[in-house]
Amino acid sequence: MTEQAHRPEDLTRLFVERANAKDADGLAMLYEEDAVMAYPPGSQTRGREAIRKLWADLLPHMPEFEPEPPLPTLISGDLALTSTPPSDGSGARAQVARRQPDGTWLRVLDQPEFTRPE
């Protein structure tokens, strides 16, 4: 069975591991069925299947992901806000995760890139 996120912070580590393994199916399983990802830049990808397809198309052409140290997680009930400062200093990344009935966590909203307005 594929490892699940037992803490919101696990999602970032699992994302990097699965992306580096070029595992689009595994990446998609980190998202709720109706999740929304703000990617590609300027658009949104809606739903687990669309997110899976996006990663299936992108991963073969992407370099290896480097782990980024997380900022402190904010948790309110069954919602969590996770974020990391990108190692290239390009802005920030943020995700909203929700605790599932079995106690694991999945991403609901994913903003992989924030950049400063010019």
C-alpha cells in the first residue's frame, strides 16, 4: 500500500518522493477528488484526475525536485495550511490540506508558485 500523510507536513515530503519517482498516479493520490491546483501559471487544474494527467504530461520532462524546508504549519480543526519557501527564492508555495475520516491528510488547494507582482 502507498504511504499516506499522517501529518500535513508529510504531504510535501511525499510529493517530492513521488515526483522524483515520476509517479503521477501517486502524486494524484495526495489530492482530494475535487482538489484545485493553481498550475500551469495563470490557470487552474481541477480534480484529482486532471491533476494526475497534468503530472503524467509534465514529469517526464522535469528535473529532480529538491526537498524544501517547510514553514510552520497552521492547523484549525480539520484544515491545515502548509507552505515552503522555494530554494530558488522565487516567492512561496502554499497548500491547504484537509484531515480525512481515517485521520490521514490530503491536499484540497495547491498554489505551487507565488510570485511578486511586477
